[in-house]
Amino acid sequence: MKIITFAVPCYNSEAYMEHCIQTLLPGGDDIEIILVDDGSKDSTAKIADDYAAKYPNIIKAIHQENGGHGEAVNTGIKNASGMFFKVIDSDDWVDSQCMLKVVERLKQFYRDNISLDMMICNYVYEHTEDNTNRVISYSNVMPENCVFGWEDVGRFKVSQYILMHSVIYRTELLHQCKLVLPKHTFYVDNLFVYQPLPYVKTMYYMNLDLYRYFIGREDQSVNEKVMIKRIDQQLRVNKLMIDFYCGIGEISNKRLDSYMKNYLSMMMTISSVFLLISGTEENLEKKVELWEYLRSKDERLYFRMRYRLLGTLTNLPGTAGRKITKYVYQLSSKKYKFN
């Protein structure tokens, strides 16, 4: 039995995927690595096949027509045999010693017949341009060394939300919530994290710097210029998150409900900021349309987000207001170095 499946979406990843794989291999027979070749045009497919042939008890290589990051994750979920599931992007990697500790803890939960829906670990921004890093820890938000629920979770900072880099889900839970990510769309990692949350009852936090998140490639999806170029995909994800929250019905746990609202508010802010800094009339109209879309779905939620700090900041009137928003964004980007 596999304790955890690591799905590695790969698209033209020949230059860096082997480093990612090598950091996972120390997990041995307790883990499963699914390399999803998403229609690559370089030697990604061959590298995946070579590793699958060399480590047949650990690695699967799956080849598919190009469907984007979300479809590669979908394929990973469909083919996962591990009790737990984690996505590792092919240009990122894990700390192998931390991974072994995570696997051992998950094995202990299995031996003790303890049901766990979600595990959270720290992740690290690895900035290649200046060879610095920054750890995102949750030690001030979540209790350690115990299974807990949403009522035990504290208040998240703006830079501290649960992301794909930090989360490990129980595989069956992903099937139960019928998670299917859209094809040919970037930024679906937000949907991957967001949609299963109402199904999560039990959590465990390990204060380990497990995931190493590479920042520095010019073609990377979080690069500012790339995000502006792909803003319509960001908007699509944003609207799908609005649809999900507004369609899920009443969330009885107030802590969870507050977290999901705040996460959605952050997504509204991110979309609005990039629409603003693009500077085009078309994108300014798209920003208005996005907020009206939220209003059409839930007017109370619209007013809650629109007239709180982040919503107000991204809707300041006129040229001067847009300059203030851009300035605040630039300061935040410089401080937190998130792209």
C-alpha cells in the first residue's frame, strides 16, 4: 500500500524535472510518483519513461495530449493509489528529510486508525535571482503535534494562506468533493486548494519546511508580465471560486466560512491589482465586470469585500487611486517577493 502519491505535472520540463524527482525518490516504496507528461515537445516524455523503467515500484509515467496544469493534476488524482495526495510542480522540489518525516507521520496515522483529511507543512520561496529564500510558516495559526479542526485554527496573515505548496489532501476526499480542474487554464492551484475545504474535518500541521517553491523564470506563471498576459485565465479561476462559494450553501463552521471568504477576497484583490497595473481601458472594464459578477451572485458578500480594506484599495477612483494601488502592490511585492 502506498502512503502518499506525489503527482508531478510536466510540460517541457527536461531542464529541471530530474532534480524534482531525485528529491522524492528517498521516500522509497512508501510513496508513488506519477509523472504526467502533458504533451511535451522536448525530451520530458523520455525522461519520464526512463525513470519509470528504473523505478517500476515507485514511478508511473503517464502521457497525454496537452491539457494544461489542471488536466495534469486531474490525471494524477485519477491514477493515484496513495492514501494521500500532493502536487509537486516539476520546477520545484522537496526537502527529502522533511518528506521522510511526513511519510512516517502519515504511516503512524494509518497504524493508529486515525482519520486525517488534510496535512499542512511550511513551504519556502526560493529566489534564484538573488539566491535568497523566505519560509512561509503556520506555527502562529495552527496547533502542533495534534489532530485539530477548524475551530482550533487562528487568524491567517495576508501572506500566509494555505496554498498548493503547503497542503496534502486525503486522496479519497478529493474524489468525494468531485474536484475536476478546468483544462488549458493557469492558476487552478487556487481551485485545487479551495474546493475541498468544506469537506475537511480533521487536520494536522507539521512545522517542517517541506516544499521548495522556485521563483525566477521569466516564463513562470507568477511572473508579473506573464500574469497580465494571462489575466483572462486568472479571472476564469476567480469566477469559478465565486461560483463555488456561492453555490456550496451555508457553511456551519464560522472559522472555515471566514477563512473561505478571506481567501476569496484575496483572489479578488490579486485579479483587480493586475487588471489595474496593466493600464488598458479593456482591463479596467474587466475589473468593474468582475466585481459586478460577484455582486450578481451574492450582494451581501460583494459589500463585505468591496468596502473592506483590500476591496477599497483596489477600487480607489480615478488615475490617482490607481497609482496608489500600484504603489502599495509594488511595496508588497518588494517586501514579500511573491513573484
